[in-house]
Amino acid sequence: MIMCRVVYCSSVSSGPILLPVAAFVFFWLNITKKIKDLETDKRELVGVFGKTGVGKSALINTVIGENLLSLGSVSACTAVMIKVKANMSNTKYEAEIEFITKEEWKAELQFLENKADQENDDDDDEKQDIDEKLSALYGEQWNGKSPENLMDDQYFREIPEFLESRKKTLTGNTAHELSDQLVKYTINDPEEESGEVKRSYWPLVKCVTIKVPNNDLLQHVTIVDLPGNGDCNKSRDQFWKKAINCFTYYFNLMLL
């Protein structure tokens, strides 16, 4: 059974509440009724946690009433922090992608190279994670190359924003249209069909902010999908930990 651990982040909190997801839906509806009575300029920050595959993205899609966050294949998982908020300026679906810096990625490549060189049979899962991350961005071209070689501009031609240390903006007329564009920046999908090499850029992404138009709930709530913590990239890890301290509520999905 999938359960949802609900925590109200307040000094007067009476502790966490453990609810089945079905009961959580009713809990959420009660929260939203109260939130909609708030001033228009006040926005609560709600975090959603959970292990890979437990259904965080599906839950967020249900709560906001949009098929916005891609679910991918059975083995796919959201690989970056995603914030979902209201688009108050126009009727487009928009996403703002913030990248880590070139210096941070080079340092991470050096860290991953050192990890991969360590001969330890107990680290098979960790080495698989390294392979998935580098293969997502470089295909098979990363094998045998140094961090300096992998920083060549040729690998980042499709994302000049990363090289120029600026944010990338995507737009769509529908949630589905934007979702299709976002996949390569947010989803780690090891079972993606092989054949033509398709680059994924989620290893370079610090955070994605999605803006949804015409959504009454999101006028008062920003929902944050957190894939986890303990990232070897210090910038991303610190970014997530800083966000956690700002939550009014957080929901932790778990299998029992």
C-alpha cells in the first residue's frame, strides 16, 4: 500500500500524520479550501518526497489537475528538483531551467572519475549511477576520456545557456506540449529506446520552475518535487536543503 506521511512544518505542529493516499486526497482538499481563502499575494510552499517509483509525479499531476510531469517508463525517475507554480503573466505553459555552472560540472566529472576508478565490488550500484549519468549526457563517448576532454563545447551545442551561465526557457500551448520538451532536462530513463543517440541534460540541471496558467490552486501554492538529497554535486545538494527549510507542508510518499 502507498502511504503518505504528512508533516506540517510549524513550531506548533503536533507531529507527522500517516495517511493512505486515498485519505490524503481528502486531506489535501481541506488544505486547499483554506489556502484559497488566503491573500492573493501569499503563497505556501509544499514539498513532495519519496523513493523512486512511488508515484510523486503522478500525485502532483493529480493534485494540480494537469498531466504536466512526465512519468516515463517503469524504470524512469525524476532526476532534478521541480517547482510548479502559477503563471500570472500570460496563458502559456512555461519552464525555466537553471543549470549548474561549468566549474561545478567539471568538479563533478573529476569526482565521478575518482569514484569509477575505485575497485570495490560493494559499489556496483554507485558505478551504475555514474554510468547512467555520463551516458545520458555523452552517450558512449565518455569512456576513456578525461574530465578536461568531456568539457569540450561540442557536447553542449544544444544548450548554449549552460556555456553562457544563463537560464533556458521553454514554452508550450498545452501541458502535454511542455512536458514533451522537458523530458530531456528532468527524467532519468535507463530503458529509453536505443538507436539514434538522444542527449539528456538532466545531469547539468540544478532546478526547473514550471509555470501553469489558469490554475486557481497554484495562485496560492508552489509545489516542489524533490528527488532526494545527498547529491555529489554540492550546488544541487545545498539548493535542495535550503528549499526544505522553507516548506509549510511536506508530503513523504512511502510503500508499506
